[in-house]
Amino acid sequence: MLQKLGFLPGFNKQVTETGAEGQWFDGDNVRFRYGTPEKIGGWSQLGDDKLTGAARALHHFDNNSGIKYAAIGTNRILYVYSGGRFYDIHPIRTTISAVNFTSQTGSPTVTVTFSTPHLLQDDDIVLFNNVTGITGSGSAFANGNFEDIKYMVTAAPSANTIEITMGGNEGASPMTNTGSADALLYYHVGPAKQVGGFG
């Protein structure tokens, strides 16, 4: 004989599955309407851009004109989402001028040399601006491969050099301290994963 089971709406995560008798304990993509569970219907991608890093916090707010914003903090960059677009609002720690580039034939690695110590660490973000002198040098790379493009530091072998990885390999005419650019150095952000410490 069939018997109607009356489960309480909502998920009870405060107790064990045994302790949540007569209640829903867990689920995914479910909402409750009129006391019964209903499939939400999935999700859709917010915007066309991919964010750099793993999102770790989200904060919604409105400005004085009523425009809605969502601030999204990843482990690399701080973004604001509004009107279907993501905006990079991460603060710049400093700008170092007159950086140049060195590459090796057949390798995607480019060494960036700074005129002063950069204090960058692996996985930090650097943005190049006002890039000149690379186009026409014979290199497979051009000014446009660096101009207004964010790169993640793959290695920092010295106080005045970093290595970045390009989307392709260098050709037969590599760069040797070629070109000049401004490097905008992003503030360092914490790791993507947190590890518990015990004292």
C-alpha cells in the first residue's frame, strides 16, 4: 500500500543524514516552491570573458545612480562586472619604464629585463604598455604581442629579470635586449589554495 511521505522543505546540513529523518539532507541545483523541491534549470555563463585566477569572493553593490556592480576577487586579479562586461580594477603597485625583451629560437619563453628590482614572484601579473622597437626586429613577436596584454610571471630568476610564456615559439631571429616598454606591476595576491597551519 502506498503511503505519502511528508518531507520538510529545505536542506538540513546541521545534522547527520540519520539525524535529518523526514528532511532533505543534500542536493544540487534545487529550489523549494510550495514546500516541494524543484529543479532550478541549470546556469548560464556570465559574460564572454574568462577571468584570470580562481574566484574567491563576490560582493554586489549599487552606485548612487542605481547601476548594479559585482566585485569579483580572484587569487590573481580584482574585477568588477557591470553591463555584461568585466573590468580589471586591480591596483598597480608600481610602473617600471624601459624594460626590454630577450628570447630564444624555438622557445615560447621571453625574458624581461628591468632597469630596477621588480619584487615580482611566480604567478604575479604584469601588464606591458607603450611597447616599441620589437616590430621589424626580425623576431617572430611584434609590439602587438605585448602591448596592453597581461602576462603571468612563470619565473623570476633574478631581482631584475622575469620570464613569461608566449602563445607560440620564437623564430630564427631571437630578441636580445630588444625593444622598450613600461611594465605595470600588479599588487601580489595570496595563493589559490590555503593550507592550514598548526602552532
